[in-house]
Amino acid sequence: MAQTLDRHTGANVRILIAYHRHSWDRGIERKSAELAERFARNGHAVEYLCATAEPRSGSAVEIVRVPIRWGPTSVMLGTFNYFARKVLGRRSHDLSLSFGSVVGCDIVTAESCHRAGLEVISRMREHTGREAHNLGLADAVRLRIERMNYADRRYLHVVACSSRVQRELGEHYGVPASDVTVIPSGVDSEEFCLEGTGRERTDFRSSLGYGPDHTVLLFVGNEFARKGLKTLIRALGLVGEESLRLLVCGDGSPGLYLRLARELGVADRIRFEGHVRGVARYFAASDIFVLPTLHEAFGLVILEAMASGLPVIVSKEAGAAEDHLTDGREGFLLDDPTDPAGLARCIRAIIDRPDRGRAFGEAGRAKASELTWEVCAAGWLEVFAAALEAKKSGRWTMQGQ
């Protein structure tokens, strides 16, 4: 892969990545960190501009701290964009890459179309109730950065995580499809390919209060309203299976959902773990992954569930589901993520047919093995090669995919 870029430069490429957080346990943070490592392993000089970081020992990626003003999210996002652009102008590089929080980089990674997401949540307000999303200052800052990147076409090229995002950028900002290459997120198959049986699974399940006769549904997500937790709790009440349990991992206030669960008589079957590190063991301890999301640009947790060998029940509104899943092969795809009865039927269909669940899990694991971080990075390096050629010639030569 390094040679792919070297033929354009005569030397290894200096790549500058900008995102306000560097971490290993959240979607965009993990993706940007994983890609930075793989670019560096291919012999390229990689600098990562961020406000906070979790560097790993032995990493060849250079962390460059950007000073920001701490406070509300809107202030942190706004000041990171401002100061990162100044740092960007002072540091020598061949290509710059933004994960959406800095304006003016050569390549913009579209991990979502924030404007599209806000519109979906606004339309679905009756299903999100008191957690319905109101436009706040942080959203205003995100929208301003997004608008400056796309509406003014300040980019050399855009890489979208899914076909859904590619469409949304065209609909909301007029970004031509030829300006966009779709490259999915990756997954570490070895990290998530854990044994679903054995003492370690049994012990961890026991620590969570689950016995061998329990069937554990796993929900992972930080925005409970958008990701459909209310629908899932209602479905739990409809399945009518006393051994069924729901494990919820992610940041969010559980109060509203616990009240709903108490009304439905299922509160004693739900466990809220909050934000967790080492989420792979939660996948290994569960039996079915469920994400009835109202809107999802991609959904890295879906790939992680598949790599873990879990049957998945996810909404068609997730980019990963649209691009990489087939209904009835790796699991079930929900036409209506707000329909608890339909979700309950899918859950029951897997519980009643363990062989079906195992077949879904095996198919999902096989699909996830094709979507590794190495495959993801290889696609990026092809984009970099074309971008370097474009910078030299003054035009973009690679058609969007």
C-alpha cells in the first residue's frame, strides 16, 4: 500500500488528521485512531491534531495537542476548529484529513450528515417524547462547520462512511456524487471474535446477574432516543418471555426508560451499564444484538456485533445495514424502527429457532471478516493516491464510488 502512494510522491506521505478527540472506545474516535495507526504502519508520517488523546505505547502516530477553551460542547467545538486551522497552516504535510470538526482540509470524512439527522429526529418527535432533540448551540456549531465544508466545496474530496450519507450530502448540500467515495468503517475481527461459550463468558454473565437459561438482548448506543431504546423496551414487554433480559450499554439518562419499563412490568429484566470500556466482552456475554435506530449514518456497533457472532436485529435506517446486511441472512432488518410489535416478532423468531440465530451469527461473522480495518485503510490509501495526483494536476481524477 505504501508503494501506491510513493509512486506519486517519491517518498512516504505526510498525512495530517484532525479530530477533536483521540480515543479507542467510541465510533468516530475509534475509527480515526485505527486509521491513523494503519497509515503509520504503512510507512507514512502521520500527525493527529486533537484536544484530548489516548496514545498507545509504541505507536508511530504523532499526537499534536490543539489548545481549546474548555466549557460547553459548543465552545470546545468552535475553538477547536479555530485553533486547529491555525496549527494546520503551520505544519508541513502532503494531505490533510478532517473527521468533520475542522474546516479547510483536503479530504473531509463524512461520518454523518448532521443536518439530515436533526431533520429525522424532528419528524419523529412523537416517538422520542421528552427526549426529542431541540437545536442547541453545539448543533449550531456542527451545522456551521458542516455547511462551510460542503456548501462552499472547500474540500478536495469527500469520503462518506455509507451510501446513506453520500445521498444526504447531495440532498442537503448539493455535493455531487462524483465528489464522494464511500468507504465503510472497519472492525477488528480478532478483538470481537470471542468465544460465545466457556468459563469466561459464564463468569461475566454471572457478574451481570444472568444465568445459563437467560437470553440476553444487547443494546449499545449513547443517544437512547434516536437509537430506539423506547421501541425495544416496548418490544420486550410484548415478547412475553420471562427468561429474556435486556442489557443496555451507553451514555444516557435511564430515568424515562425505567419508568416506561415499570409501567410495562419489565423493569426487573433490564440492566443499564452506562458507558463501558472493553465492550467486546459485553457482546460475548449476549445472545442477540438489537438496534432499532431512527437514523444512523453507519453504526460501527453493528459490525462489532456481527464480528462477535451475534444475530442482529437492526433498522434499515442504519447505513451499515443498508450497505452490508441482507434481511434474513445476518439477522433481521426492521422496516419501521418505531414498531414494537414488529421488533417483538423478530426477537421471538430467533428465540424460537436457536438454529436460525446460530446461522445468522455465522453469516454475520463471515461478512464482518470482509470489513476489517486493513480493508478500510486500503480504500483510503487509494483515495490518497488519487488526491495527491489531483493536487499536482489541479483536478480530481478518481470517480466517487
